[in-house]
Amino acid sequence: MRWLIAPAVLAAVAAPWLADPYTTATLARILVLGLVAASVALLTGVAGLPTLGQTAPFAAGAYAAATLALHSSSVGVTQLLMGASVGAAFAALTTPLVVYARGVVFLMITLAIGELVVTAASRWRSVTGGTDGLAGMPSPRPLWGLPILDTDRARYLYALAVVGVVLCVVVLLLRGPAGMYLRGCRDDEARMRASGHPVGAYLAIAYIAAGAIAGLAGSLLVTTQQYLSPADFGFDVAALLLLGVVIGGAGSVVGAIAGTAVVLAARDWLSGLLPGRGPLLLGALFIAAAYVLPRLRFMLRRVVA
């Protein structure tokens, strides 16, 4: 499937010149949520920790970057650093709650953390704007001295560049010893412990790194959307991200973005062609992900073999 990467990159770069502003803004949102899905794939597929809580560091990074944009700096790189730092710090604070849990327990704890963050965002009106949302963030400039990102096309290309760099770094790291250690923890934790590996430390580092990626995506949401609401971080978003990871292949951070694009296309575009049928389309995707995809992958492996 690697031969698809180059055409996909070319299509992504050409998209803002071929699409209308609404579609371009929607594609930028797909990139942002796809980056959060990549952090879900890192935990769920690589480390073996299924999560529904990556919307929590996503929200923390987004509101931190928005506060910085409103009161201090409109430079994109500082907002990215702020979002990633706060996302990582939030994950570090919650690490003791989750890193020693496994399976469904880990899933439910992360879900609870995500719901608590959404509740806090809904009620902390002085910082988040509450249920009314937070608006008025100025368009940033990528670096000092560069032009302001004042169009949907410019913001999309900025998000595409950031997502591309982050994905390249994550993929390179996962191809090295870090990826092997995490997959070892996923496949045979007892053997890893018996070999003297600090499994808890490995998983804690992965959890904090995933929080940093989600927080960085939150800062990108501020740039591309220029509006934040607790609805951007609710359970429905967390469920869609996990579904996108399952569709794209749980162990692939790149596939997570492709899977998220499929899910959001079904929710935002196909449901527009079939009014009132959005939940039905998402339900069909859930069924396909649970029953059809595993059999299809098995058949493809047999054909390749």
C-alpha cells in the first residue's frame, strides 16, 4: 500500500486549489482530527492501550493555545509548543491513573477523564467561554516575519505541513527500538517484564507522547477553526476517532488519518446527500469495521501470500 502515499500527498497539496472554501476548511478539520487519531493509534494499536480519552489532552492543548493567541502571541510555532507542552503535562498528571490499567479498565478510565474535561470546559466560563464557546482568536503567522494565515487555503496548507512533519517523526521513531519495545509490551507484557524491561515506564512515555501529539493537534484546531466549544471534545468525537483508527488499521498512525477521513466524510458529506441518515451511515461503518474489515484483511493477506 506504500505506492498510495505519493498520490495521496499530491492530492492533499492540490486540494485547496481545487476545492471551495468550505471544503478546504473541512479538510483542515480532518487533518486536525486525524492527528488526534494518530495519537489514539499510537496507544491503541502500538502500545495495546485502547483509549477513548485522547480528547482530554486535545482540549487542554486547544484551550491553552487559544489563551496564548488571545492574550500574548499570534505566532503559530509558539502556539504549537504551548499546545504540545500542555497536552504532555496533562497526560503526565493523569499517568498514575491509567498506566497500570489494561484493556477495558484502561478504556473506561480514559473515557471518564475525557468526560470530566468536557464538563470542566462547559463550566469554566472565564477561560473557555462555557457552552457558548471561545471565539475571536486572531489568525496567526507560522513564524516571526512571515505573512499572516488569513485564508482557508493558507491555514489548510499550514496544518498539512505540521501534520506531515509530526507523522514523519512518529513513523521514524516507531520503526526504531521505541516501536519494538511498545509492540513487545502489547504482545507479551509478561515476557518483557521477565527480560528486565521497565514496561510501566515505556507505557508512561507512550501515553505522555500521545498527549503531546493530541495537544499539538488542539493548537492546530485553534488556527484552522478559530473557535472552540466543548462539543469539539465530546464523547461522539472520541468514538469517531477510535472508529477511524479501527478502519485505518489500529497499528498504523498514517492509516488512522485515512480512517478518520472516511468517518468524517460519511458524517459531514454523505449525510448531506442523505438528510437524516447520518447516524445510519455511521452505524453501517461500525458494523463494517467490526465484521467486514477483519475478514477483508485476512483475505488480502492470503492473496499476497
